[in-house]
Amino acid sequence: MIKSLIKTKYVFYVLGILILTLGISINIQSNLGTSPFDALLVGLSKNVGLTVGSWEIIIALLLICINSLLKRQRPELLGLVTAFITGFGIDIWLYLLHNILTPEIWYSKTACYSFGLVISGLGTATYLHTNFAPIPVDRLTLILQELTRTTIFFSKTVIYLIFLIAAFISNGPIGIGTILTVCFGGLVLNYFMPLTKKFLDRVSSNTRTPSNFENEKNLSI
């Protein structure tokens, strides 16, 4: 039973990150603007070098140190595992979508961006509920929520504003989509958090059911 639950947890952990990175890549390809954090990564990639995924890992290491100071505990280096998977996922999706997804008309860009925003929120909510090494920037969101005793919507929006300034300095791809992400990114995540929790709890209970049935059968014998 325990092994089965662990396997289920890791499956949704990886699946959530893959969904998240797909959403991020779709937003980048929309050319309508990305989230402030992703705009920072793209800006650094274009102006300094390295891939977008590489900067995901580098910034993650910096955020791990910041999170450690805020929580006054040891650095959560396991978050680097998530950062590596996320960085790899972004680079792979961008490579696959580079010539496939190239919207040129404003309404196709809007549809592309909107879909990416929703997918990103779904992916983030899915992997966060596994409670396994959140991406450092998402971990920062949870820490801020805990410290301020507010909602994820509020903490996510504050962090978006901070990275918006950083993205502007790095000359990242800031557009209307960036502003919309600041306004609605936290709201989308806040919407999916309870839904994914119910779904994952249901999957976990179904995973436990066969084992419980076998235990009860053995006891009756």
C-alpha cells in the first residue's frame, strides 16, 4: 500500500511539472508576454546567454538561499531536483513547439496565452499537492502565504510584482500577457488548488482500497 501511494505521488509530481512547463512554453510562444518570472528567464537567456531552462536552475538556486533565510532553516536543496526537471521540461517543450505553435493574429495569440495560463495553474496545483520539493519560486509563494497569513492569490501576486520589476530590468518579453498573469495567475492557481486536492485525495483513497480489502480478508481468515 505504501509503495503504491509513493509511486502515485511521484507520478503526479512529474505529471504536474510537465503540465506546468507545457503551459510556460505555450505562453512564451504566444508572443503576448509571459509571467514575470518567465519573462526574467527569457530576458536573461537572450541578453546573457544559456537556455531558458538553464536560467530556471540558476535562479532556483538563488531562491533556495532566500527561502532558507526566510524560514531560518537549512536550504531545501531537494528543490533543485524540481528545478532541473522544470528547466529540462521548458527547454524540451520550447524545442518541440518552436515551429508548431507560432500564432500571428491577435486573437490566436490571446487564445494561446489563455490556454497556457490555465495549463500552468493546473500543473502547479497538481505537483504542489504532492508535497515533494516544490519549485523554489512556488515554495517562496507558500512561505509568503504562511508569513503574511493571507491567500495564495495575494502571495502569488506580490511575487509576480517583484519579478515584473526584475524582468523589466533584464529586458524580458513583457507584454499584456505579463500584466494579465500578475492579475489572474494567482487567481487561477487558487481556483485549481482545491480541485486538484479533491482529485488526488480520491486517487489516493482508491489506491488504498485494494490493500485494505486484502487486510480485512486476511483478518477474517
